Amino acid sequence: MHSDLSKDKELKTILEDISPSERNPDWFSSLADFLEYVEGADLETRKTLEFQQKLWEENAVSGVGMGTVNISAALEDPEFRSWIAEESLKPLPESSEARITRLQAFHDEIAAWMKKYTNRIAWVKICRVMAALYPRYFSTITYDLMAQECHRAWFGDSSRRPKVVTCQHDLMRRLEQLLGPVESSPKALAERMTLPWFVYEGHVQGSHTETVAEEADDKGEVKLKPLPAIQRRKGLTSIRGGIATLIKALSFVEDGVQKDELIDFLRSEFPDYRESSLRTIVNILKNEFYVIEEHEGIITKTTRGQLYLDTKDPRELIPIFLTRVLGIDHVLLALGKQDQTSRQLYSLLRKVNSGWTSNFMPGSIIKWLRGFDLVQSSENGLFSLTETGKEWAAQIHWEPEFLDPEDLGEESDAVDVDDASLDISSIDQGSLIKAVTTSTAFSARLVSQLHFGLWSHERRHFAILAGLSGSGKTLLAQRYGQALSEQFGLPADKHVFVQAVQPGWYDPSPLFGHINPLRPDNYVRSPLLDFLLQAANSPGQPFIAILDEMNLSHPEQYFAPVLSAMETGEHLRLHNEGKSFDGVPSTIPFPSNVAFIGTVNMDETTHGISDKVLDRAFTMEFWDINLQAYPNWQKFGLNEQDLARVKSCLTDLLAALETERLHFGWRTVEDVLSYLSLAQKTPDIELSQALDDVIYARVLPKLRGSESQRLHESLVKLISVLADYDLKRCRAKVESLKSDLADTGMMRFWR
């Protein structure tokens, strides 16, 4: 589980556990010495080439990572050195607003100077310099994408993407609020400005949904994070206008637009395009370049998209190419050795993916590489790396992989994996259960039921967790998957996959991908497909696939291939287009090292579970809620008297409602406590008033039913409980519902 860093208490606890001087003593020591050196340099010293060389190229604030822009021409210019030396010694304004304005102006002026000397702006180096000059207001997270992700985690507003200086200033001000003012000594400043880095490295990176192409380590370095060949995209779609189209679309979604509005805009740019082609462009922006994202029908820019729009610098998108698209790394390394003809490059890419039987996809890849100024062609027809291409080729620290579609062919021995099979009996069940139950309300027996139910059959590893919404079904599945992965020494983020089931899934394509009707030689791969292919290649390791709210659609329809294969033991069929299509095999041996866990809520928005599904599943119900077992009563800051009253009230409400299964789960309990925790900070709001409001909003809306003796008795008990705790508004509402039940034979909260 990820910590909520927007909450002061959780972030402060994490910060107080970090000791930069112990975490990385070499970095801490060199940074403190460097800050002391910079602070002690007078004007004349700052004007020297030696000082500027150290400030820009030997800066201990962070590694340059992917910011390897050559700025030697700027450093050799005495005018530039004098200007930056003089500006760096000017006092900063006292007020935060004026200070941010001044620092942002200085940052932008440096960038403007850089344009005189290079066609690329050294954004990372500029941020390192600002941090060295103003360590009170800058952290060591000098790669702005990561700083923005950290800012989003700390402040919780996914729509706000502040400028560089504001972002850094906010992070450092939050530290001051939680930890107090920092001392002026270089060591104290070094410790304070490295804290955000260690929080990012340990608690932020990998926790967001946006595609991660770079990773940080505890040594202050950033490097590319490549995916295995089998998990990479099989090419990039060529679109008219290339980069210009990307920038126009990003500019249009500046403040968030509906999907149809974006399509209308694209139609004005491409009036000859069909509707399906326009929607394809939207998917390219969202799923190939990751520059836009969609939430509840509104499309906005991702952090990466915002930075690209702000800087127009390809460094914001190139990491995606290098780490998540098949063949890009091969091309850059090949051109780094010698120039190549187009025929040689096409041949290389077809070797990388033998599913590319034409030059269509290789040609699209080369086109994008040229569009982002990584590759250039000469008059003699040879392709070579640009200076930018050379810089990025130097960032490839791995050996590029070739995708062999035969690796996952139809023959049982076609999978190129170890002969090892999963030995689930070797795990320490006591440790597994303890890892799942710690800081949760799950009992040891519940966890052991899930574990035994999943693995008792040699191949059919499938459980359904059904019951009350908010009772912890998904949390249990995730915690179990994480604990099982830890038992095998495996990273949970690679071995636990959550698939949110959507309404309207009538076939397996949302799970296993499909052939793109607009590009018949392209297979649209799904994340679950890549997850299963990875599992098929690692039969000795466990994989947990969680189908969240799996009955929003009919499981017997979209899940049919898995249900059949887990029963018969036959291969899992993915498509019928020959032995391999675009690198995707037609079948794979059913991965018996994969356990599927489906969560199910039974209400008017879901479908019943058919016998075909139930016959293959180990089912568990989640209706019983033991409030005494809730582990987080104390974390919301209520005093003992108020907490005892709230706990007693919720317990009595639960007892009144559970006979009709109208009761509530852990999510509701946590929401009630969170509401009261916030309300108690307002002196004129009494506990009973706040409790009345939150129970009305979070418990009563589920009340509905038809005339029965049991429902009548439940309402009578409920009214009595509400009266005992002086919840007047709630009592009046339930009494009106009771009247409805008597008058019409039915009642519901929403009427």
C-alpha cells in the first residue's frame, strides 16, 4: 500500500525516518562541500571559467542523468559568465510571491541565454545550478518530470502542474512546515534539500498511473528504465503533421476538454479523415505518447505532456521511445557504430520483430526518429545520428532484446523458459499470513482460506471474493499478491496486476488485445496480455491477476478463453491469424502459475455469476464486519471520549442494518472518521452535528427495500440508535422512509 503523502502526519513520519547522511554518505558529504564552495565564492570567483565549470558540469546536487546537453560554448563566453555571476549575488525578495517571480525570471533568462549557444536547452543543468545557488528553495530533484510527480503526491492536486520554480518552492516550503526552518549550515541545507529525493525514490516513483520510463536511485541518479522486449509496443503509428500535430493537440486541451471536443478540433485539422481515424489519433496521443489522459470523460495533459508543451524539448518524449517501443534502442546503437542505409535499418528492425514482414512499421519508426531529431539522412542515402541522437544513444545502458515470436508458439516446448515449475508448498505460510494481516482487519483464517482455495487445484487457480462494497475485497487480493511476491523475492509491481473490468465487455479483446481494423498489420496489445506472456515465460514464479468488479460485464463472455483453458489444460488461444501475428503468438500454454482473483459486488449495476464461472471458482463472501478489528481507529486524531462515542455509534448502526444486508464496510468507516477528523478543527461544529451529517451522507443512501417484517424491525432498531446518539437529521430521514414503507410497501433513500 502506498502512503498518502498529502497528509501531514504520514509525510512527516516518512521524513523523520530518513537520514540522508546515512542513506548515501558520499553524496551527502560532497553536496555539503559543494554548497559551501558555492556560497563562499565572491563575484570575481564566480566569473571565472573554473567556477562556472564546477557549477555546471561538476555540480554535486544531482547527476545530469538524461540532461547531457553540451553547453561548453556558453561557459567559454565571458559575457555569459559575468552575467550569471552578477545575477546570482543579487538579494532575493522577502515575500514568497516576489521571490518565486524573481527566481522564475532568472531561470527563464538562463534558458534564453542558452538558446544563443545550443539548439537544445539544458533544463536539468539549469535546475542543478539554481539549486546550488539557492539551496533553501530547491530540492535535488532536478528532473522536472519527477519534481512534478513528487509535487502531485505531496499536494494531491493532479490538475495543478506549477512551473519549475513554484514546484520546487512548494516542496521546500512543505518541508519547512513539517520540520521547521532549516539551519544555514551547508550540512543542514544538504540534508533538507535531499529529503524530497529520497521520498520520491522510495514512495512516489512507480505509484502513479502514468507510464514510467525513467527511474531514480538513492544515489541521486536518474536513468532510463527499459521494458523487456515482450512487453514493448510493437511500433508507433505515423500521423500527418507529426510533432506539429502533437503540439497543436496539446495546446487545445490546455484546460481540459471533452473527448468529442478534441475530435472536433482534429476534424478541423484533418477534414478528409474518417471518424475512426480521428479517434485513432486520440488513442495515439493517449496510449503511444502518453501526453494526454482521460478521467470521467474529460481529457487533460499528463505531466509529461505539459512539460513537452512548455519546453518543446523532445527529451520529454524520447524516454518513452527508448524504453517502451520495440526497436528504437537497436537503431540508435547500430547508427552509433556506423552509418546505415534505409535497407539496413529496415532489415535490422525486421530481425528485432520477425512479425514485421513489410517495411510499413519500420518506416514509421524511422519517420518518428527523424521527427524528434534523433536520426538524419544525407544526400548519399545514409542515415546517421544527430548530436541529440548521440546523447540519447549514450543513455542506453542495456543490451537491446530481439523479439522471437516462436518463443511463445503452439508447441509445448516452444516457450524459451526454465524447466522449473511453481512450487507453492515451499513458502512460509505463517509469514505470508502475517504480511497480509498486519495493519488490516483481515483474519488469519480468511487469508489461509484464500491461499488454500487458490492453489488447491493443480491448474485452476481462481477465486471470487463477493460481498459488501468497501469490505476490503480488492485490498485483500492486493495484499495477498504482494505478500506472495515477497515470499519469492519478486517485485510486486511486476507480479500483481489489477484489471478494472468495464461494462460492455462482450468478448475477450479487452483482456487479450485485438487486431487493429485501421492498421491490419498491427495487433493492439492489452496490459493483461503482456502480463500473461511474462508469466508464461517464468513458470517458476507466481503471478496474481485481479479482476476488479468482474461482474460489471458477463465473465462467461469476456473471460471465456481462460475459463476453458484452466479447465481443459489446453493452450490459451489469443487469435486465429496464423502461428504468430505482429509478435503475438496465436496460443500460449495455459500459465498455471497465474492465480486469478475476481472481486464482485451484487447490486443493480452488476450481473449475476453463472454456474459456468462458479464451477471453476473458489468463492468467499465478505458480509461480516467486525468493527473492533478495525486497525486504524487511532490515526484520525479524535480524542478518546469522542472516539469511543463514534465507535459505539457505528457498532450499533451496523447491528441494526446487517440483518437486511444494508450495512457498511471499512471504506465507509474510514470516510466517517476522516470527515470527523476534519470537522473537529472547526470549533463551532459539535461532534453529534458532524456525525449526523456524515452518517446521513455515507450510510443512509444505501437504504432501500420492500415490505417485510425483517426490514420493518431493522428500521425500528435504526431509529432507536439514531435517537440514542441525537442524530436528528438522520432520524427524520429514516422515519420518513419507514412511513413510505408502510404506505406503499417499498422505500428507498432516493425518491
